[in-house]
Amino acid sequence: MLAFVLVHWGLGWVTVRSDWVGRLVKGKPSVLYAGGERLEKNMREAMISEKDLMESVRLRINSDNLAEVREIMIERSGEVSVTKDQAKKSTP
């Protein structure tokens, strides 16, 4: 048990100090939607379905309209972030 804790602590320490190791251990953020288009290759690599993408949009910006979205990313933590397009307003 102590060995797992030490390995976890050690990897955490190294990933904070080295971008290369951080990318290797934690990965890198990836754009899933931008410019009005789903980036299917990135979605497959992140194992995110269209339903998962739309769920994130509904949860983050309280809308199911992709026209209101500027960009959707999957972060290194695995969390999906949604950036709202402030220039576009939803219509009822």
C-alpha cells in the first residue's frame, strides 16, 4: 500500500515539473468541437459519443443548441469544457 502512495506522489511531483512527463501520464487537452464542426477523429480518440458531447453542452451552458457553442474540449483531467459563443444568442 505504501508503495502505491509513494509511486502516486512521485508521479504527481514529476508531472508538475516536466511538461513531457505530464503529457505522457495525464495526456493533453483535445478539441472536440470548433468552428461549427464536430471533430470526429478527436471524439473517437477521447471515446466521446455525440450523446456525451450534447450532455456536456446541456450541463455546462443549459442549452442543447450547438449554435451557441464556440468550442468544446476534453481537458487533461477528462472533464469536458464548453465555451459559449457570446456573439450568438439562443432563440426560443
